[in-house]
Amino acid sequence: MPRRGAPRARGRADAPAGEPPAPPGKLAVGAPAPRFTLPVANADAVGLEALSTRRYVGPAAKEPKRALLLSFAASHCAPCKKELPQIDALARRYADRGVLAAVVAVDDSDEGQAAMLRVARELGLGLPLLVDGYGIVGRRYGAEVLPLNVVVAADGAVAWFAAGYAEENLAAMASALERLAPSRSERRSP
């Protein structure tokens, strides 16, 4: 039953057809990433009402498939606020290579979600801010330590992930994106 006064549509975690849902917090490189559909809080700024992983990754994804960079964050998380501009820069760097990045706001109150939207605006983020108000998607991804960053390959498998803020995580994330989203010249070469 939803919390009193909470909006009803907060997104859903979709189990892929024929696949059991991943146990909460059990991400593994090479394993299928949990699927979900979440509303976008800053839809006016990014031109997207909702984000569904089914549309971009996995066997049933519409072409062209894309790699995803997901950053799980909360308004009370100082390391998240420090890292988000760097995530935004990576997203801009790889956008023309088919990478889609989004922030998954795991605040569990309307006030926290509103604060996260303010943070995104104050930082000038160009990323979709996904609303996971009940924390369902965050739990499925194991977002117990924030920030949690996950790179999902176009085939729907987890390609890389790391919890907690560390400068070296950003370099490792960029390396994972580089492998998944080669430059146009690399894609043309035999």
C-alpha cells in the first residue's frame, strides 16, 4: 500500500520475460541488469517523460540499442552531489556514441525527491532525473551505498558497477563506456 499522500505512479521494476528477477543487490558483471520503467522528474528540461530500460537495452530493445549509464543518488548524499557534475560530463562526452545516462533519485519522500530536483537544477545537469520514490529499483540494483554507478551494455548485461565515491571509479567508468561505445572512426574501421 502506498504511503499516505504519495503519488501512485513511481515506476516499476520489470522482470524480463522468461527471466527471474535478480535478487536485490546482487549485481554481477555479465549478468542481466534489472529492468525498470521510471518517470522523469525534469521532463521539461530533457524532453523525456519516462525512461524504460526495455526501450534501450536487451533482446527486445528498439534499434538502435544503447548503452546506459545509471547513477543512483539521493539529495542527502554529499558524495553524490560532488560526483554528479562529473557524471554529466561523461554523459555529454559519450552521448553522440549512443550512450544514454540518467540519475536515479532514491529519496523515499516527496520532499527528498523535490530536493534532488533542486540539486539537479542547481548543478545544471542535462541528465534525466528518474523518480524511484519507493526505492524498488534502487533495491533491485543494490543501491545501499551511494553513489552507485552502473554501466549496462546494449545487450542488457551489467558491464561495470561501483558503489561509493572514488576518483578512480570515474576513470574506470569512462574506460567501460569507451569499450561499449567506440568512436565513429573506430566503428568504421574493419
